Amino acid sequence: MASFDLVSLVRHSLMEGGLLLAPALLAGLSVALVVGVLQSATGIHEPLIGMVPRLVVMVAVMFITGGWMIERFVSLFQASVLSP
């Protein structure tokens, strides 16, 4: 494998990883923002109240987008390992 092939493979892998993590991270960020505003408005500053909704939403997003993520992983694997 030439050095330019390796650099291209690493760049493509990092881009795919970011793309695969984006839905869960964006969902977690949006829930954290809403919960943070609600916590500051009500004066309840319990860390568990902020963590549980984020965790639930991120797991739900992972289940919803799981099939798409697996397809992307398989295509990345096929492009990197199985191609000549």
C-alpha cells in the first residue's frame, strides 16, 4: 500500500466516523441545551436530571440510525480491505 493510499484511507475513515457520530452527538447536544435552560429556569441543578434525558435520546438515535450506520461501516470496510 502506497503512502498516498494510506493517507486517503485514514482521511476517509475519519470523515466517516464523524458522519456516523453526528446524529447522536447533535441529538445529545440539543437535549442538553433544552434541559440546561429548563434547569436554570426552575433552579433545579441536579446532574442526574441532565444526564438521563441525554442518554435516553442518544440511545434512541443510535437505534433509529443503527441500520444506516452498519451500512456505512460495511461500505467503508469493503472499500478499505476488500479493494485491490
